[in-house]
Amino acid sequence: MTSHPKFPLQDTDKYEIPAERLSAPGKLLLEPLSVDVPKLNSIEESTRAQAVSETWKNERKFRLTASNFNLICHRLCNFDTLVDKLLHPKVINSRYTSHGLKYEPVALREYEK
């Protein structure tokens, strides 16, 4: 396995779930997304393999990512379709992703230099 440079995530101001603005199911959905520093670093460490990590896939389902940010921001209708796409993403296998996976160890070594 490739070693990664140390990059511990730091604690930020505690996010408070706005109790008066959310339904009980909404609170249950948000609660697991609120994490402390040890959990942040555990997620970072356990998801380094990215697309081959089930934890990585599960963590991305309920979070804004660079891959889904534009889709979420510009959605005007078909919210059920959006939710389905976010919860059940298609596996993307292209020459670009294959290239990235092949050369990621090289890029990491260059980054470490």
C-alpha cells in the first residue's frame, strides 16, 4: 500500500443541528454526518483507497462532493431522480479514471517530494 503524507484534519467550530427547523427524520439523517476530530481522521484514513473502499462510497452518499455539487445546486425539479442518483451512483469506468488510478502512486511520490 502507498504511504500517505500526514494530513490530520483539525477541529472546527461545532455545528449545531437547527432543532427548530428539522423534522425528526431530518435530524436522524443529519446526526451521523456530524463528526468529531478523531472520527474525521478515521474517515480520512479508511477512505484513502477511494473508489475501491465501501466506506468511501457510503460516506459520499450524504455529503456534498465536487462530483455532485453542481447537480445539487442547479436542480429545479425531479428531486426523486436526484436522490436516486446520489444514493445509487453509477460506476464510472473511463480511460480518464483508469489513467488516474494507474498513475496515482506516481503523482503521490511527486507530491511528497
